[in-house]
Amino acid sequence: MAIHVHEFMSLDGVVEDPTWTFDYGFAPEMGETIGSFTQNATGILLGRKTYEAFEPAWSNRTAEDDPGAPFFNDTTKYVVSSTLTDPTWRNSEVIGGYDAETIRKLSGERDLYVSGSVRLVRALLSDGLIDGLHLFVYPVALGGGTRLFEDGVKHKLALEDTRSYDNGVVYLHYRQT
């Protein structure tokens, strides 16, 4: 079983509030790439803030609205939070505050997909729990904002795959070494 993380990122590493991605559109091939690493996922792992942003964005969408809607709505969502107690989005379960052993056990039982959830992803990286880091790098430097990689924290990664899309986005698939 595995944990696969997906992030939209600017050239300067910003992942915060990726509404800036709208300027570039979403190439159909990007959806195919995302589908390639979500197809085996039987769980979605999210931090509280991302969960709270995704719920209103996805919970009422149908397959006719977006082909990703059934995945987000029907797949069990495991929320890492010590403050959320009563999730309202169907198929959601709060697993408590971040605990590497709890997540290691969960990922031993199922393939997990993570999107956004920067604090969670940073912790997963630090604990060596990410099997696939899937970055969609947009051709824009934002000059500020929350970056995926913190200053002074080293992560060794090995490149597994690359693709480029007509909208200027480059896909980079890494694994932790």
C-alpha cells in the first residue's frame, strides 16, 4: 500500500490557495495523469483546513459536473485533526491529530491519496511516509506565499516521471529516497 501526494505548485514552490492555476486552464491530460495515481486509492487523507475547503467544493458535485466528483464523494476521507469532531461530508472519519504511526498503519491497509494539506504533507515528508510526490508546476512565480518545502529542511527525492502539457504546466513525479 502507498501514500501518493498531489500538489499544484508555482515555479517558486508556492502551493497556497492555488486559485492562480485558473489562468492556465486544466488540460485533459492532467486529469488522466491524476487518475493514474488515484485509481488504486481507497482512502483520501486530508488535513482539517483542506477538508473544510474541499467539502463545499466537492460534496454537491456529480460526475456530470466533474469526472473526479465520485472519487472525492464516495471514497473514505480520513481527516487528520485534533479540533474537527463532527465531519459532515459523507464517508469522512476524523483520525485525530497527526501521528505517524496511525498513518503508517492506515497506509499499510490501503492506498491513500493526499491533495493540498501542506502541514500534513510536510509532516509526512519528514517521517518518510510519502511513496509518490506528484507535483504539477505552473509557469508562474508568485513571489510569496506558503511553500511546500520549508526553509532549512532537506528532503532527498528521486525523479520517477515527467510530462509537459500544452498549458505550460510540467508534471514531476518523485519518490522519497
